[in-house]
Amino acid sequence: MSFWGQVRELVKKDLRTEGRSGEVFLVTIPFGVLALFLIPLALPNDQDLLRSIGGGMFWVVLLLFGMTLTFRHSESGAQRMLIAMLGVDPVARFAARVISSTALLLAFSAILVPTVVVLYQPVAPPGWPQLSLVVLLVCLGLAAIGGLAGEVTAGLQNRTVLAPLLVAPLSVPLLVPAAQAANSLSSEGSILVPALITLFTVLGVIVIGVLTARSLEEASR
Amino acid sequence: MKSRYIFSGLAVAGLAYGFFLAASHPPDQLQLEFVRISHVHVASAWVAFLAFGVTMIAGLAWLATKRFVMDHIAAASAELGVFFTGLALLTGMIWGDAVWGRAWDWGDARMASTALMFFVYIGYLALRRSILDPEIRARRASILGAVAALQVPLVYFSVTLWRTLHPTPSIRPDDVTMPTGQLVAMLTNLAAFTLVYVVFTTWRTRQISTEAILEARDASELAPAGRTIEPPTLGPAT
């Protein structure tokens, strides 16, 4: 089977497994939306304050809850072993993981955006197509960092605690330019520089993931 | 053995002389007496960068050679890097509180990026603690060490990439914007802290290597499960 054929089959397997377990749609996404409900309860009842923090809340919730989505449990140790023994290219497995996580993160974003709009009523920045592109890049980058962290922590007992500790600081080069891009759009500025920083971060993480995929698979056997 | 004591003695003497110079030069016009904190702060930050660079290089060397001493150097260096990053953050906050009037400022890109680097390496050490198998630990840690080290240039250049409160470098190849007394104290402390880092990394590497040898010996001496279970022996028939 060709490289992309392997990727396609693995993405289908990932999404089908997720559909059956419902880990992302029944646990992670509702928990993220719940966080958006809880934050205003801990703040003074000030609509201007909520309006000003709404955009930032979107990015923070996407990052914090999105990262737990990227190293979901739907791929068990036995599945990993079986895939490795079948001779599947480790790079194809990494690529498939990134693509399926990106799809799930985009679905998560699609639910978060209307929730933020309703609860926080932020000022909608002009240039939604550009902002959608930034969201896509952030989801792709987060999926790649999460995929890497998932491989590094595969099989460890404290994985659910350790992986977020690794992902959260490493994903800041995505969070900061993404927030800057949204702010630039609000002030009708250019998003070229923050979008380029995000793009280079994403490309850098993907290159590292591809280069280390084989070593990490050997390490997790 | 003898060189170890010589280096340790030099490190202690260098540190003492560095502190003496830092305490004895005239106060700065703007920062007053608080300028003395910067000698510890800058030297700690420099050693932290050096330590994380060594962690990356030693990790990659492990991947290339599979010599476990490289992994032990990477681990020792990361531990010291975390300590010196913490020291740089702490002294930076004390200095910021005295000079800027606040210990933490979100407008300072260097501060925020250094704190993030600190957490990344805390994660690196936590990962090492979580894995018992030495080879798997070395392989995963070396990859994480290489990824994490990408942050180091970002932290260093953050003062020039973003508009920030943090002072830009006073010592540049083309210019030095610092009185001679301060400059001598700064360079002496940089050398002394580097020596302290080398001494502690050597000690700690040796300690980690000894631990690994003892663990391997214990593992080989442990009887496999079941060996101690023996069939019951019947007594002589009566």
C-alpha cells in the first residue's frame, strides 16, 4: 500500500474509533464548552470585561482542551503494537494522527466559536476568511505538537498529566501569534507577520515529527 | 581525581572573586545598588542557555553513538539548567520589583519566554523520571531535548524580536554600553558560573552513571519470579 494509502486508512480508523468511543465529542468538547460557562461566573458581572476577554478565552480553551483531544486514548497500546507489526510506515502513522486530530480540533473550534459569541459577545473582527486560516494553522500545529507529545509519553502511567505539561509551553508559539492576528484584524492591521510565525512553527513541528517518527516508534515498543 | 579538586577550588575562588567585584564597583546611575543583582541574573541566564544547549547536543550524541554517558550528561545538564533558569527568574523578579516597581510584567517577552522554557524543562525532567527502561528513557528524552532546545534562541532573541521592557544586551560585538568596573565584574561572574556549571555537571553525571550501574547490577541479581518456588519435599516414609 502506498504511503498516502496508509495515511488514508489510518485516518479513517482513527475517526471511526473516535466515533465509537465518543471520547472527544462526549467528554472533551462538552468540558471545554463548560469551561467557557464557568469563567464568567468567577468574574464580576461586567459585559464590557467579558467582551474584551472573549477572543482570548477562545484561544485559551482551544489550546488547553484541544491538547487533551490530541493525545486521546482511542489508540491503545495493543493497536499501536499491531500497526507497528503490520509494517506501517511510522511517518504515515504520525501524519494520520495529525490529520485526524486536526479534523477533530476544527470541529471543536466550530462549536467553540458560536459559544464564545453567545456568552461573551466579543467584537467580531473583520476578515473572517483570514482568521479562519489562522484557526486552521493553530489546529494543525496543536495536532502536530500533541502527536509528538503523545508518542513521547506513550505507555507511561502518568501520561495524562505529563503530556499536557509538555504540550502547553511548547504550543505558546502558536497561541501568541494567533491572538496577535485576531487583534490585528480588529484594528484593521495586517496579519502577515503573526500568520507567518504560526506557519513556520507548524512546519517546524511537522518536520521534527517526521524526522523522529521512526525513533519514537522504536522507543515505544 | 586531583583535577576534580582543582576545578572545584577554582570554581569556589572564582565565585568569591566575582561576588567581591560585583559588590565593590560603584553603583549605577539609573539602577543604583540594584545593578549588583544583574551579575547573578545574567550569569545564571547564560549558564541556563549553555546547559540546555549541552542537553540537546548530548542527547543527539546519544542517538548517534548509543553511549549512555551522553544521556547521563544530558540529564545532569538539564537539572542544572532548570536550577539556573529558576535562579535567573527569581533574581530578575527581585531586580524588576526594585527598578521597574513590579516583579512581573507581561509586556516583557524575555520574562514570559524564560518562564515557559523553565516549564518545558520541568516536563523534560518529569519525563525522565517516568520511564524506567534506560534505553527508552534516553531515546525519548533526547528527542524532547532537541525539540525543547528550539526555544533557547527564541528566548535569547525575544528582546530584539518584540518590543519589550527587558534591557537589550549591553555587551555586543560592536559596542559595550557598560562602565569598565561593571563589565569586569560581569565577565568574571560569567566565567565563575560557567566553571560552577562544569563542576556540578561532572559530579552529577558521575552520580547518575553510578546509579545506572547499581540499578543494572540489582536487576541482574534479582531472581526471576518463580525460581524461589520449589516443589515440596516429602519426608522419609515412616
